[in-house]
Amino acid sequence: MDKKTILAIVEPILLKMEKPEQLIIIRANPSHYDVLSEKMEQKKQEIPTLRYLVLKDAAKGIQDFSV
């Protein structure tokens, strides 16, 4: 799965989950860590109260992730 595809999947989920007291945890294959971390940092700049963790999960397949 390429960068554009993973972001297209994650973006709508994040829009629904942007609540002030919520912690968003994303578990994904380590190959997606950098792109997801960059995207979440961009969101953090837009929404200062956003709290998140991006976790590398080697048990996840290349096309698997969970939010």
C-alpha cells in the first residue's frame, strides 16, 4: 500500500474522531510509521488539543492497520 492510499483511508477516520478529550491510537505495519506520524503531526498543528500515538506493529500486515 503506498503513501497516497494509506492517507486516503486514514483521513476520513481522523475527521470523525477529532474530539478534545480523545486519544487516537493508530497501530500499523512499521513501513507506514513515517507517513502516519507526519500526517498526525500536521493534524496536531491544526488542532492543538489533538492527542495521538502512532505505534509500529510488526504483527500487522502491509495492508493492515487499526485506529
